[in-house]
Amino acid sequence: MAKKYAGKVDFLLVYIREAHPTDQWQVPRNIEEKVLLESAKTQAMKNDHATACVRSLGIAFPAVVDNMENTTETAYTPWPSRLYLVSKQGKIIYKSAPGPVGFKPPDLAAAIEKGLSLQP
């Protein structure tokens, strides 16, 4: 999708925190896939977790990392996995339901198409 809308929409992954850290709520799938990360204790550790996430998922667009105070997480409630479409003016145009069930890229694509058709 990022390739399809290149030059029209800027995609950004915002890493907020590890969803299932080993020192909290570990899930069997993480054990099977060897995604075994403890909760970040420092910003550097959180940055490392984000880097591992981007590599593992093959993310091909920019990623940023929330701060240790979780400012972005608090403002956007993106947990678990959510998709957002934000206008250039900072208005939320589309917000998916929580993932993984609500993580529906086709719905985001439809919102993008609608938003692009409304642009002058």
C-alpha cells in the first residue's frame, strides 16, 4: 500500500511498545516465532525493539519510536495494532478498530481513496 500511494500519502509506523513482552503477558505465538523481548527499560532498548520489529516485518517505510512516557500511545490509543489516516492538518480521518481483528488494510485503502478524491 505504501508503494501504491507513494507521493500521495506518507506512511509511518509508530512503535509504542512490545505487545507481549516476556516479563508480562507472553503469548504462545511469540514463543513459536521466537519474538522474545522484555519490556523496554530505556529509550535505547525501546529503539532496539522497534528496529527488530521493522526488520522482522519487512517494513519499507519510515518508523518512529514513542518516548518512554508513551506520549503517542496516550494520545492515540493505538494499542493493539491500529491503522490511522491523519490529514496534513493533523485531523484523524480514519481509525481502525483494535487489532488484530480490526486491522483491515482494505478499509484504510478505502479511506485513502475517499480522502484523495476529496482533495482539490
